[in-house]
Amino acid sequence: MCSVVRDEPGNQEEGKIIARHLVKDYILKEKKGLFARGQKKVVHAVKDLSLEIPQGKITGVLGINGAGKTTTIRMLASIIAPTSGSLTMNGVDAVKKHLWVKERINVISGGERNLYWRLTAKENLRYFGSLYGLSGASLNEKIADLLETVGLEEAADIPVERYSKGMKQRLQIARGLINDPEYLFMDEPTLGLDIVIAKEIRRLVQELAKEKKKGILLTTHYIREAEELCDYIYVLDKGEIIAQGTREELKELFMYKPQLLIQVKPSDDQEYLALLKEEGEKTADEHVLNLLMKHQIQVEGLSVQEPELEEVLMKIISQPDRRSQ
Ligand SMILES: Nc1ncnc2c1ncn2[C@@H]1O[C@H](COP(=O)(O)OP(=O)(O)O)[C@@H](O)[C@H]1O
Ligand SMILES: [Mg+2]
């Protein structure tokens, strides 16, 4: 389960971002009265984070709100400096050479920020391309390519304000690809999107890793999304990685099954209630259904419930032997 720490430079650092023992403290100054000294409060947003992002793969960081996902992305993307720890990209020190790094990465956040609503997709991309020093025919060609990649050719000349949420998110992805980055950081890319659109975005993310060989880091608080997309997943809680592994390894660690909720009429039959409890704890749902039929109990409702990420995390935290170091 634990990844091997490799310190020797060379080939093993090629084609990946490697973070070692990253720490980020935010220092908040609380203003008191006019003469009272402001109290300092330290938020330990990321405590000791080591991870790798290889090209051609999707690496997931899974965690509830406040776990430190966005802080992690902001450090990896050189938007904020780590308090301590080391960060390399293709073997180059990313903290020292952050301008070099910025040319090779891009960040896509969920939501609708970073786009100019009055401008069309083409105009937006032309603007963002110019920030990377791109212009002329080569930029136009790139824009046409990107619009095709994200499936927005037909909407290319429509102002973004008339786009659906899914179209805006696809344009965000095109914007994130304008500098042809080697690594792409996606902060909750499907947040707030409906199921169909989220699925479309996931397919696009998969294509970017598998076909365009981008190294993708994706944060999410959806277990299913991490399992569906990610080749390797880090589970972050309170700024620390509490588990990591391939999706198969984590599925085993999460050990959750969707719960079948069967709603029945209240009953006073103690024998039946005891049996129901016993059967309900067994894995096979048909036991319960057989029992209901035998006692001619009318089912009032059926539903399948996915577990909350919080629940699954609690289970991991309460199994100290299975935590990664
Ligand atoms: N700019 C900031 N200043 C102070 N505290 C922050 C700042 N950004 C995030 N935090 C705090 O750091 C912790 C991690 O936040 P964040 O990285 O945004 O988590 P996530 O993206 O997983 O929800 C939270 O306790 C949050 O309140
Ligand atoms: Mg966040």
C-alpha cells in the first residue's frame, strides 16, 4: 500500500511531479482592540503530504470539505509556496523554478470562474492564449483543435453567458489546455454538475490522460468519481494522507456496499423483529426479502443508499493498522 520513497535523482523523476513532506500553515492575524496585540492563529491546512503525479495517469485526492485538497493543488501548481517540504517536476525543483513550472501546468477549478461571459469561446481562448505569448495562425489552429477536443466547435462563436453549465465546464477544460500543459490540476471538476454532464466531463478527463498523456491530479469528494477515474488515489483527511492505493486496493479498504433500504409497516411481533435484525445483518438481501414474503409483510418502499464519504473515512481512521505512513 505504501509507495516507495525514491531519493536518487535521474530517470525515476522523469515524467512526474513528486511532492515530499509538503506542509502548509496559514497564519491568521486576529485584530483585537486598538492597543491589544493581534493574536496569531495557525491553520495547519496540509501537514505532511507526499505524493506523485505521473504523466499519462489520473491521480486522485479524495477528501471531505476542509481536508486540504485545494491547498494541495495550489502548492503543486506554484500558486502558493509550501511552508516546508520539497516539490519536483521532471526532476526540477519546482519551488525554485516556479516560472518554469507554470509553463508546464494548468489548473481547472469547478464552477464558472475564470471565463469572460460576454466573450465567445473563441475570444476567451484567444485571450488566455495571449497570456502565454501565443498569437496569430498558430493560436487560431490550437483553438480550433481544443474546441474539437472538448466538443464545442458549433458553439465557438456564441457568448459564454448563453452556455449551459456543462458547456462552460468544457470551455474551462479547453482553457486549461491552451498552453499544452504536461500536467493538469483539476479541483473538483464535476462539482455542482448534473449526472449526465459529470459523466461527459469524466470521459474527457480520461481521454486527456490516456490519449494526450497528461499527468492529471484530480480532487473530489465523490468516492464513485475517484474510483471510476483514478489510477491511484490518495485519501486526505485533516491535511494528512490517511490511505492510498490503486482503485482496487482502495475498494477493498473502503469495503462498502450500497445499502438496500427496505421500508415495512411497523410490527409488534418480537420473533419476527429479532429475525429481521439477524437477517438484515447478513450480506444477502434476498434473505430479508424471503423473510418478508414468508411473513407476508408488505414492503412500503425500497431504495439503494450510497455511503457518505465521511462514514467511509471514519472506518479507515478507526483501523490504524491499515493507515499508510
Ligand atoms: N487562504 C486561507 N487562509 C486561511 N485558512 C485557509 C485558507 N485556505 C484554506 N484554509 C483552511 O485550510 C483548511 C483546508 O482547506 P482547503 O484546502 O480549502 O480544503 P478542501 O479544498 O479540501 O475543502 C481548512 O481548514 C480551511 O479553512
Ligand atoms: Mg476545495
